[in-house]
Amino acid sequence: MLILKNALRKIKNQIGRFISLIFIVALGAAFFAGVRETSSDMIKTLDEYYDETNLMDFRIVSTMGLTTDDLQALENLSNAFIVEENYTYETVINGDATKFYGLTENINNVTLMSGSYPSNNNECLVLDGSYEIGDTITIEDENYPDYLNNNTYTVVGTVRSSMYIYNNLGISTVSDGKLDNVIYIPKDNFNIEYYTEIYLIANDSLEATSYTDDYDEKINSLYLELEELAPIQETKRYEQIKTEAMEQIYDAREEIRKNQEENEATFADALKELNDAQAQIDAGYREIEQALNELENNRIQITAELQANEDELNNGLNSINATLTTLGITTNTIDESINALNMQITSINNLLSGLDETSAEYLYYNNILTNLKTLLNSLNEINNGFTELNEARTTWNTTYNETLNTLNSNKNTLDQSQIKLNTNLAEYNQNYELFQEEINNGLQKIADAEAAIAELERPVWYLFDREDNSGYTTFLESATKIDSIAAVFPIFFIAVAFLMCLNTMSRMIEEERTEIGIFTSLGISKYKIILSYVFYVLLATSIGIIIGLSIGYTVIPRVLYNVYTNAFIIPSLKTYANIPVCITIIEVCLLTMSLVTIYAVGRNFKYAPATLLRPVSPKSGRKVLLEKINFIWKRISFSWKVTIRNLFRYKKRIIMTLIGISGCTALLLTGFGIRDSISKILDIQFEEIQTYDAMLILEESVNTPDQNINTFLANNEVANPLYTHMETLSFRTSDKTIDCYTLAFENTDISNYLHLTDKDDNPLSLSADGAIITEKIADLLDVSVGDTITLRDSNNEIYIVKISAISKNYINNYVYMSSEYYNLAFGDITYNTIITNIENKGDIILDSGYFSNIQYTEDSISMLQDIIDSMNNIVFLIIGFSSFLAITVLYNLTTINISERLREIATLKVLGFNDKEISMYVYRETIILTIIGIFIGIFIGLGLNYFVLMVAETDEIIFVKDINYLSYIYTLLIMIIFTIIVQIMTNIILKKINMIDSLKSVE
Amino acid sequence: MAFIEVKNLSKIYQMGEVKIKAIENVSFTIEKGELVVILGPSGAGKTTILNILGGMDSPTHGTIIVDGTDISKFNRKELTRYRRYDIGFVFQFYNLVGNLTALENVSLANQICKNPRDSKEVLESVGLKDRMEHFPAQLSGGEQQRVSIARALAKNPKILLCDEPTGALDSKTGKKIIKLLQDTCHQTNTTTIIITHNAIIAGIADKVIKVKNGTIEAIEKNKNPLPVEEIDW
């Protein structure tokens, strides 16, 4: 008990030593636990997130959609725990490839971050950080009704999805191939006949921790079942589709036949009617014709007859007139002749009335009279004849005209009918033609359908698991990266902590040698004595471990998590105290510290107590090797000679100081180096390699440069548009799929915007027989110039590309090629993008309608800048810890150095050394060691920096491994500042050293 | 005026509530070139007197004039300068720097004073001509004390202060050291003050200052100091 009390008193008396011991243990434990724990915390956090949101184990997509039968079959699988179907729809909105998902209930659930779930079919959820609540999203594609009921959605909430934890959402089947947005809408908004995808969760998989072998085992039996089921369902679906198509063709054909049957008859009737009408019209015409002919004949006959009558009458008249002429009567008309005759008759009658009836004269005149009367009769007859003739003529003419009129009017009527009929006929012909066309179309469709059935491909099920989700795998990679860093840094810290402890304890025990001697001579057992020191150490270690673990399990994992998962959209880290690791750390610390103490104390017990009570005979000084090189040694000032001699006196301390200082320097340099590298790649990538302002995404792809667009750009002083085909493709390494941008240029001279060089900075140019790929692709696939690589689009279509050169590149992966080579490797090129410098004309360009979107280089820079800013955290963490370590180490070593030489320093004080000289006497060694340590540290730092950057590199980034001169200066400055701080602390201790101590006997 | 004039010197240590008077009203004078022995049992206050004379401590009261300068009110810096230029100190336990050779230990002191003596000569004069390149651990106690004396002398001090110089030595070697000190004092006319509890040594001194319970018990002048050879240990 007394011994423990003694130990406690030691703590009180030398609180500095105790605290520095605590700090050293705390630092070691914190870093060890923290860095070690981070990756497992990360994985656990994510596993919990996956479990909460029921992240699918498998996702099935079919080339022909999935049916309720498929769903049923999947639900029946014995290893399927949960099965849920869903719909998706991909479209381009404002130039962004956007994917719509139905809101699921059981698998791949989203976590609401803000707002609320959609309450009606015009509301949607978006991934956090894309749209704002209240934004309206309108689908531009006019074919949307084939997929969705609505085309306008209001954002009512933002979500996080375990399917999309990486800010790179993956590839899309629309736009430039890069998925930009994900939108969730109620499932019943979809208007698709078949399910687009089905998700499955395997039995027990939620209990297993993601990313572990256990998880892989748990999902494997379902995987096997799925592999077995896929061909069956594929065949079923194939046959179903084929049967349905065949039935449809049959129905169509039947329909055509009926149609033909029914309509042909109708058309025939109509045609017959038309023909009859025509016949009637024709008959009418004929009748009229006949009547006209008859009329004409009559006219000719009657005219002739009348003419004959007239001629006869004229002949009679003429003979009468001739007789009359003999009688002396010449007149112009018949009436005159009659009058003349009548007058002669009257005169003869008058003559006769005076004459005897029997007289010759009478007889004569009577005879004449009779003749005259006969003449008159004849003349009257003729006159009547003419009158009759005239009447007959008039009658005929009337008859004729009337008949003709009638006939003509009949003909007009017929003409009207004919015109009408003609119209009807034309109509009929038109209709008939249409009908024929319709039938032919129908037949063509059937033929097409038949051809399609003949060519019908079997549906293919694509089976995706979590490993196909780039976020899921990238996350593991980040966690693994931390582990590899975890392998280096903590060991370093632990090693330093261990050495420092050993050093402190040995010194303490040396100082207390006499005390140990007294205790032993008093008969206290050596175990009790050892116990008192072990108690002291364990107390310090325990406090150190508690502080260290509490920092290690909270602060460090959070910082690392935030830095490494900056590109992820995931819940914040949950820290778990990993009990086995905890126990290991505690055991290791306690055990090593105890062993160190037991060793340091125990070695004293081989001496008799009496020896312990006597002072240790001083270690003999020794000349150093340098003294043998006389011409150098001669030139060194006396105080430096002393320093050099002293340096080599305590080799253990040299080594520990060097380890401490060089380690801290290395860590500092690494911290600064990491920052340099990252900011440097930004400069190089966007100021030396890619010098364009923006990529203008064309509203419509063109096959050749568009004159209108060129004119528009020229009018707005946007020069040298480089027409480009841009597409996101992917390539596969042995264990993952990595995206790359494929760019094919219309012009082979791209030096306005891209400066491709090989690793020796020789400029590269595009060729017609191969593509230029960037360094990282070549590294990942382990290929070189002349080899080929396989690229895939989102439909898993494969393209083989030959490598013509490998270009230096730091951010993202690119495949560059000429349009000629694109035509060769991919088929006909279309340009969907223009690369150019637009300064600040973005609005004008977007307003032109030629472009759907502008991708600014500036945006990429600022996004990367964010990552760099967050990397500063890790740099500060490293700098902070190394600074703390540096100060602790320097302080510890210096104080031990002083306590070992207390007497010597007191003596020097008595001899009249002033404060500065005494400080220098002690500190000269530290300065030399610091300088050497810094130099060694810089070399270690270069290596460490290289290693850390190699580990930190992702599939999309290459770091420049050079360190700026400024960083060396910062490192030096910080080390110098630490040295000064420690010197100040040391000076305080030195000043306190009492000269009277020099008079005491050696302890 | 005497070379060293100590007047009414007191040193009181404040230990919490308790005041401990280490020395009280101590007065004496020492002439230049004198060999003085301050004699007293342990706890008498002789070490306090030594500390104050040596510039390692300041008195609470009283003055102490060395070669015309009052050092009792010296500050830290002035005391350092005083130790540096005026005092040569010989320790009971030699206090050599273990990592330096005999010669280097002497040179160490040499580095800091204005008018040093040649290290080798001094070492020769203390009889260590052949041991100069040895490290302290390789030297006997007497030899180490000689180095210590040489180190003090090399500074060419006004006062040579010796704290129990024979305390850690056997009588034979102790005698040799005392002889060395006496010879040096006489030969170089260096004021030498030896502090000891060993009354026998008092015989060789020019003046003996006896201290008891923090006060001067007696100051005795030896008209004829004994040569070392004649004193009996």
C-alpha cells in the first residue's frame, strides 16, 4: 500500500513526465484505434443503411420487360425473402438524362430528407441536392404517354437512396450516356404494360454484413436459383410473345377478309347502279337521236311535198296566167287576176243580159263566160291551194320547232344526269382505291408482323447484384483505402509511443535507483517494487488509452469518413466501439508497457542492494570516429566538439530523436504533399490539358457541321466550334466496371481545346487507325500502344478500340479519336456536342434553341475544388497529430536529456556559463538531430507521400506526386517553430536547475 | 581595505510559515592571496557562506564586498558574470564532465573567461602531464580532483573556492590535494578559501574562520601555517 502511495507521489512530483506518458499513449492509441476503426465503422454504417432501406441483393431486367408470371415465379423461389416489381422510365429533361422510378415499398426504399411523400400523381421526390422542393419537372418527350400518365411533376420532397450513394449516378441509355438525375413517382403513374425491373432480397442477407464473405455466401443460393430460373422464364416469355403476335396476325387477317367480303359487295352494287344509270342515260341519248333523225326526215319529206304542191300550184297559176295573158290580163298577184276576171265576168254578164240567148253572140260570149268562170274557179282553187300550202307550212314549222325544243330539253336533262353520274363514279373509284389501299396496308402489316415474328429474339434476363452498383463498390474501395493507410500511420505512432515509454521508464528508474536500493535493503520484495512501477505505468497507460480511444473512436473516423466519402450521399457515420479491437489495443498497450517497466526495473535486481545504493560508476567517455580525422576535428570549435562527443554518448537517444523528428517531418510533408498534388492536378488538367470553357450539348445531333449553328456561333463571336461525338461508355477490369468518356472529333486538329501529350510531354495527334486513351485506363487494363480495349455502352453493346497512343491525364478517363476512326470502330458518327470557348455567352447560346445544355469546365473545377477543400481536413488531421507528436517527442527527449545531465548542467552554471551558453550546450545536440531528422524525414516523406497518393488514387484520378517548394518550406518552418517552442520549454526547465545540486553527491 | 569584506551577512530561508536562519550576522575579511579555511560541523552554515561567496546565492541581509565590488545585491546576470570571471570552484565530488577528457574539462572553463591560462600548462602544474587525454572515468579520485582544481585555476580566478576538496578522498590523496592548493595559493597569489569540517586541515591555513550554528565562532590567524607534510590526518 505504501508502495502504491509512493507511486502516486511520484506522479505528483513529476507531473510533466506522467502527462507526457499519457499523451504518448493517447496519441498512439487514438491513431491506431481511429484509423483502424474507420473502415469497419464505415462498412457498418453503410450496412445498417442498406438494411434500413432494404437494398436489393439482385435486380432483374429483361429485354422485353417482366410479367406477373415472372414475378410469381420469382416469389416462389425458396431463397427469395422479399420480391418487388418496379417501373422505370428514362428521358432527357433540360439536357439532363433523367431516370424515373416508381416508389417501392419493400425494397430499395428511399429515405426522406426533407418535404413529404407524394400525395397525388402530380408529385414526385428527387435525390437530395438536385432539384429544390417546389420545382416543377416537365417531361419534354412527346411519347411520354406510352410510359407515364402525367408529364408534369412538382417536387415535394428530397430523398437519399441506397441505390445511389455515389454522386456519379452511373450510365444512362439516353442523352450523353451519363445519368444526371433520379426522380421517384408513385408506381401507379406508370402506364407500362410490363414491369421494368424486379428486385429481390435473399433469405438472411440482411443479417449478413454487406461487403463480407458472409454476405456473398448468403446471397449465393438465391443467385443459383435465379440462374436456373432465368432461361425458363425467358422461354416462357418468348413463347408468350410469339403466341400473342401470331394470334394478333390471325385476327388481323380475318378482319381483312371480312372487310374485303363486305365491302366488295357494296362496291359491286354501287358500280352496277352506276352502270345502269349510264345505260339509261345512253338510251335517252339514243332516243333523242332517233327523234331528231325522224324529225329531220319528216322535215325533208314534208318540205319536198309542200314544194311539189307549190310547184303544181305555180304550174297551174302559170298556165292560167298564160291564158290570162292571152285574155289580156297581166297581174302580179292572184287576187288581182281574180279581180280582173271577176270584172270581165261581170262585164260579160252585163253584155249577155242585153243579148238574146239564142244569138250567136250570146253563145259566143256565153262560151267565153263559161271559160272565164272555169278560169276563175281554177284560179280560186289555186289561190285556196296556196292558202292551204301556207297553212300547211306554218303548221309544220310549228310542229318541227316544238319537237326540236322538246328533244333539246330532254338532252339537257340527260347531260345533267351524266355529269352527276360522272361525279359519283369518280367518288366510287376513289373510295375503291382507298379500300384497296387499306387492305394492302393491312396485308403489309401482317407481312411485317410475320417477318418480325420470324426474327423475334428471345428475351434476355439481365441479373444485376449490388456489385454492379458503382456506388456500392466505390464505397468499399474508399474503406479499403483507409485500411491501407491504416497499415502505415498507426504503426509509426505506436512504435514512437513504445520507444518513448521505454525511454521515459528507463530514465525514471535510473533516477530512482537509490530508492529501489533502499526498498530492497529494507526487505521489500522485488515484486512489490516492480508492482509500484507497473502501477505507475499502467495508470498512465490506462488514462492514455481512455483518452486515446475516445478520440480515436470518434474524431478520427468522422474526419476520415467525411473526407473519403465526400463524393457519397450517405448517412453520417455511426461510430462503434469495436470491443475485440478495443481489448486488443488495451491488452497490447498494457502488456507492452508493463513488460517495458518490468524489464527496466527488473534489470536492477541483479545487483545487490548495496550496489544499488552506490552511484552508478559514470560511463567512460569515448572519442568519436571523427576525432581521428584530425584536419576536420581541428577546425571544429570547442563547444561543437563537446556537442559531437555528447551526441554519440547516448546512441539510443539519437535514434529515438531521429525517428521522432524524421517521422514528424515525413508526416507533415505528406500532409502538405497531398494537398499540393490534388490542387496541382486541377491546374494541370484544366489549364494545360483541357483548355475549353464549355461543352455545348446539341439539341439535335448532326451528321456534319451545321451551317446555321456555325453562323449563329460566328455571329456571337464564338470561334472554332469543335464538333464532337461524346458518349459515356464503360470498361471492365477484373473486378469492376469503370466509366469513361468517349470523344470523337470532326476535326483532327483539336489543339485549340485539348493538349494531349504522352508521358514525356511529346504532343499527340489523332489518327485514323486508333484512339488515344488516357493513362489511367491503360494502367487499369494494363494495356499499351497497339493493344485493343473493349468498351461497352449501357445496353452492353461491345466495341473494340485500338490504342494509338496513351495520353497524360489526371482527372476522369477519356478515349479520344478522330471521326474516321469512330466510323470504323463504332459506325457512322453523329455529333452531339460542340467544344468551344464561350466566355459568358451561355444565356445567348441556350436561348438560340440549338443547344439543350452547356457543361461548363468551371463547374467541374468547382466540384473538384470542394473535394480538395475537404481533403484539407485530412491534411489538418495529419498535421495536427504530427505536430502534437513532434512536440511531445522533442519535449520528452529534451527533458530526459536534461535530467540525465542535471549535475553537469549545474556544474556549468557554477563555472559561470550564462543561460544562453547552457541552453546551447544542451540544445546544440537537439539542433543537429533536428536538422538530420528533418533531412531524413523529407526523404521518408517523399516516399510516404507517394504511397499515400497511390493508395488514395481512385479509378478516375491520377495524382501528381511532386511536392511544391513551398510545402518543404512550411514543413521546415513548422519543425523550426516546434524546435523553438520546445527550446522555450526547455529553457524554463534549465533556468530552474539549482546550482546547489552540483554540490551534492552523485546519486 | 580587505580583498573580501563580509559584513553582517544573514541568510534566512522561508519554508512556508517557518523561517530558518542558515547564517546570521556573519562578518569577516580576507586579504588577497590568503589561504583561508572555513571550518565547522555539518549544518553550521559554511555551505551557505560558500554559496554566497561563490555567487550561487544572495544573502538576505548584509554586504559582501569582493575586490571593491558589493556582490550582495547582484542580480542573476551579474552573479553569473561574477562566477564566470572571478571565481574558481573546486567541488567535493569533482564534477567533471564525464564525456570530456581531462584536458577538455579544463578547456571547458577556459572557453568562457577573459584571460585564461593555458590548459596544458595548468594540467602540467597540477601534475597530470601524462593524463591529459584520459576521461574522468579512467582517472583516480585524486587525479579527478586535480583536474577539477586545474579547471578552476585555468580561469585565472580572483578567488579559488574549494568545497570539501578532500571529502571524497583517502587521507593520503587528500593531503596531496591540500598541498596542491597551498602551493598554488602561495605560488600564484590566488586567494583560496577551503571549506571543510576537517579541523586538521585548518593548520595549513593563513586564517581559520570557525562557524557554528550559523554564526562565526572565532577567526584565528595563523602566524605560521604548517606545511602540509607536517599535518597529521
